[in-house]
Amino acid sequence: MQFTKANSLHGIITVPGDKSISHRSVMLGALAEGTTEVHGFLQGADCLSSISCFQKMGINIENDAKTNIVRIHGNGLHGLTEPSDVLDVGNSGTTTRLMSGILAAQSFESIVNGDASIQKRPMKRIMTPLSLMGADITSINGNDCAPLKIRGSRLHGIHYDSPVASAQVKSAILLAGLYAEGETSVTEPYLSRNHSELMLRGFGADLTNNGTTVSIRPAKTLYAQKILIPGDISSAAYFITAGLITPNSSITIQNVGINPTRDGILDVCKAMGARLTCSNLHEMTGEPVADITVETSELKGTVIEGSIIPELIDEIPILAVLACFAKGDTIIRNAEELKVKESNRIDVMVQNLSAMGADIEGTEDGMIIHGGRTLHGAVIDSKLDHRIAMSFAIAGMNAEGITEIKEAECVNISYPDFYRDLAALNT
């Protein structure tokens, strides 16, 4: 894909359904009694991997891609059947880690594997707590990565102090805790996104929160739900940034989830001086939702660190682009998690933004961006990372000359229509 400088961006759009909630709706729907109906399901490759894996375990799932309505005919907590083939998670770390918590308690053996990227991503972070619960989970290649072999076994509750604030780690433990004997609890250094807790409670699980600790009791039954999924704030982030940095622009993104464990980007943008408003506040299946309007703004640098990092970890690549157009320095700290995403996002952002003329330096746990330099076009290696490709599409529309993104189709992982929706705003 090639991008040239945009004169202005205007319009009202909606973004696809939240990726995290889409994954979880499949998994809990599969374990519930009855039919769970999901509206606004994300038809991205990652979420389709979750559907495929649970279909291989005997779950009848109807996916109407035209309406984004998915019906999961649950077989109950003990209704999964042994897959006859490898459970292929594709590029999805969420599928891998959350599903492992479920598989650890089943009465069968399974193999979980994915693409080359998944085979490099760290799985010890779930293997350790699940093993402490009695799980039999091994890395087949002995490198603490997929492929994983999971032999279902009897689990017991633990209290786990997680070294990282990770919703995937927390969720894997909580899902295993549905089956474990006694109470299972997880304490995080900071609160990570809480979609699992909200949805587990909605399906009837016995769940309690106390600060950054969440506890779950074993469940006898989960009950099917109707789920309305809001737009994904991680997908909205690209249009938020585009509206703020592109001249003479005004964009409204409708029905965006603004869960307080996910909306850190809004706080950062406001701290940088963004003209940003939220309106039409309401709830969709327990999740707060709003319409977000942004207009071209004069921005100033800021410091992004500490407890806000888990609220915007997926948005840091696009925030790095935003910072290039702010006056002064933006410092990002405590974001070492970026090294173990689909790519090493610290290195990739520094390399590619430097190629476009940005004044940026990488650090051990983040980056420092000296804003205000004019960007110019470059050839961008996406590293098959959807968030890198989308970030540089926005950068390219605000740079002199032509920006070319290699392997740009990787956006299909989370936002198949991204380029079409972006083009529709370019007036």
C-alpha cells in the first residue's frame, strides 16, 4: 500500500467490534449452557481463529459475516471434545493464552500451535501459573513458546502474584479457575483490561475484585448471554490520531468502547492538548461506550508511564506517531511489553519513524520522541504486525512524498476494512 499527504480528513465512521470481547464471547459461549448470541463480532483473522479452535472441539458456531452476528451453541463447562487435529491459533496470542487456561482442565490432550510469530511469543507467563495449579503443559520445542502440548488434569486454586499487568495472563488463570478446586486469585502490579471479569460475571461466575486482585470460585454452570460488542478503541486510535494531526480535519468515531481499563489513549491525548470530546455516553452489555470526536490540534509532548501503560499498550505505536507532531519531547516508559508483541514494537517504531525523518530514540522500556520534525515518505517494513501497518498509514498521510508499507494486508488480523475506511475520510 502507498500513502501520500492528505489535505484534510472529514467524516463519521464506526470501527469493528472490540477484539478482546469478541475472543472472550466465543470462549465463554462455548462453555455456557444454551445459545450465546453476539452482535458486532470482529471478523478479523485473530477472532476467527478462536471460532475455528472451538469448532474443532465440538462446538456448533454460526458466523454470519455479513451482519457480524455469531451464535455459539454452548455445550457446558464439561462439553468440549478432544480435537482430532492441532488447534491452530494463527497469529492470535489471545486465543493461545486464554484457551490454554481452559484446555488445562479438560479430560483430553491437545496441541496448540500457530504461525511463525506465535512460535516466538513468550508462553512461560501462562505456563508457570497454570502449572502451579496442577496443569500439565509443556513447550514441545523446549523454548517456552508454541507449539504447546496440554494434557488436561485436575486443577487446584492458587493465589498468583503476576509479575506483569497482562489481561491474557490474568484471564488464562481465571478461566482455569472455573474448574479448579477452591478459590483462585490473581494480583497484578497494575490493573489490566477487565473484559474477562465483566463477562465472566455476566455469564454467572462467582467473581470478586479487591484493588488489583481478582478472585474466582469454581463454577457449576455458566449461562448463555446476548452480547453487544462496542467498537474497539484500539482500532479507533488510528482515526483519533489522524484527526488530531492532519490539517483541517474533524472525525467522529461512533460507538467506541471506553472501558476505563482501556481508555488511556484518551487521557494522553487530552494531556497533549487534543481537541477531543466524548458524547452519547451509554452502555452495551456492561461496557461503557461513547462517540469520540477529534479535530486538528496543536499538541505538546508528554510523559507516558506507570499505571496507564496497561490501559494503552496496544496504542503505543500510534501514540509514537502522534508524538512526532507534538511540540517538545514525549517520553514513553515502562512499556517493555512492546518487545514481545507481534513484533518488537519498540525497535520497529524507532527504525521506521527514523527512516521517515523523525527524531526518536529507543530505550530499554520505551522510547523518547523529540517532536516537530517534518516527516518524509519511506518504505516501511510492517513485520507482518497489524498495528505497525496501521500506524504508518496515518504517518504516511502526514508526510511529504510517498510512503510504502510492505505486507500491508496484515491489517486483516484486526481490521480488514481499515484502508477502505481511511480512504473514505480523505477529502
